[in-house]
Amino acid sequence: MKLNLSTLALGLFVVNLSAQVKKDTLAEKILLYQLPIGGWGKQLEDKSVVNYSLPVDKTLLRKIKSTGDDHATIDNNATSREISALIKAYSETQNADYLKAAERGIRYLLTMQYENGGFPQYYPNKSLYRKQITYNDNAMINALNILYNVAEGKNEFNAVDEKLKEKAKNAVKKGIECILKTQVLQKGNPTIWADQYDEITLQPDKARAFEPISLATAESVGIVRFLMMQPVTPEIEKSVKSAVKWFRDNDIEGYSYDVAKQNGKTVRVLAEDKSSVIWARFYDIHDNRPLFGDRDGSVKYNYNEVSEERRNGYSWFGDFAKKLLDKEYPKWLYKNQLSE
């Protein structure tokens, strides 16, 4: 059999091209963990935590492959972190596999979004509180930040398919509408946001036993930051300013909250500190009292009455809104030529 020289040359060229495809170690692992539905889990089928620093041996690979779509989630940064990592890897390697996988992840986010603009914590798993619209641990805001980057072509997301960009713009618009609708009102005045909401009524709802219906400070800071990224409308301006006012009115002055060692144990300590300003993790949705949920489902208004396990196993206070109030909000006002 005679070989045409031009055909041989073309074959060698193709071989050389394939040999030059760059690979990223982290991205290659992320490809393995991607679920058939397009998202990623925070845990595997055996409930072990997804850990990309672990070497993938045959045993781990079997666990990965046996994990089903019910584990797909946006909780604990899952899916958003993988999409971001893949986009970064693609920008550095131009490996088309990474872009393709990222786009599958983006389609997953678009698919899981409710028509009212909210995002459940899990999809398609609807058991227990997983179907609730979830701001907790920044789940919904992480998803919206990804879609915002897609829509605007920012942070290396400009390579994403144009059709996805248009869909992402609509998803962000619906997400903002949901955010504005779910801002909790007290006597008609907007405050901040709860951790999670009923996906149909858009009313605040409870999740785990120690996460009662309440106003959630850490997540609300993330929501305000997302709103400040958007073009200013009267509705967004009112929402941001109302949340900032609430944060100013409900800070806790003269206390610090730190991790310390006591009798060989790691404990969380709430102590007097005249120079410190903090906020409680949760506040009563009606009267803004700091509240604390215990493992048995009970609600306490005195931190010292919380069981030792929950007192030290959860971060109940923090300087959550300090940077927002001191730097980011004033900068936003100045940039948009807005008054207080």
C-alpha cells in the first residue's frame, strides 16, 4: 500500500496537535467528579467529602462513578467552584474539554433555577429542605455570580457559548427579582434576608434543627454585594440602603468572638472588647433579637444557654458587615453618585 506524502504529513500534524493539548491536574480531577446531570456534589455516595487534593486510585474512582445525580448541589460552594476552576484552566491551557465541562455546569445552573428566580440547594434531589430557595452558605448568590460572569463575559468567562450568555442574562434578571421579593419586611420596611425560603410561597422557612426561621447576616452581606454589582435601579437602591441601615441598627458593640483553647479543647469565646463590633449569625425575624438554634430544634435567646456542642460547633457571631459598611458601601455610593 502506497502512502500519499501529503496525507502522511497531515496525519503527523494531527498527532502533534493532540500531543500539544495541555492538561491541568485539578481540572482533570474535576472532570472525573462531574455528575451526569452536569453539576457536582459536595459528598460522594458513601458521604465522604469531595476532596480534590486526594489522589484518584481505583477505590476512589469507583466511589466517584457510583455517585448519582441526587448529590448535585450548589451548597458549600459545590458546582460554582468547579465551573470557575474549569474556566480558569481553559484560559490557561485552551483545552476544549474544560470549556465543554464548564458549559455543562452552567446549563445545570440554568436548569435548576425556579421560574420565580430562586435556586434550590440541591437539584434534582427535592427531599427535606433541599428544594427550598437557599441563600444559606451563599448558595444562590454563588450560582448567580457564575451566571453574571457568563452574561457579562467577565473573569475569563468570555469564551462561553453566546447562547448561554443570553440565557444567563435572563437568569440573573429573574434572580434579582427574587432577591427583591424575598427581602424581609418589618412593618413595611425592608430589612435583610432569611437563610432559606419556601420555593412556592417565597416565605422564610427553617432548614436544619439549629437553623430556625431568622434573619441571616452573613448571607445578607453577600446578597448586598451582588446587588451592588448591578446597574442601579430605584428598587436596587432602596434594597441596598435598607439592608445597610439594618446592619447599622443591629450591630453588637463592645464584644469580640474568637476561637481559643481551654483545657485542651477548642472553644468559641464571646468576650467584652470595647474596640470590637460584631453581628450575631441569626436574628429574630420579628424583633431583631439575636437568636441561637440548638440541636434539639429549640431556639435560645441567650448564647450561654446553647448546648456546649452547638456553642462550639457553629460560628454564632462575626464581623460580617464591617467591610461592607466601612469600605464597599461608601464606594458604591460615590461610584453611582448617590446620597445616603
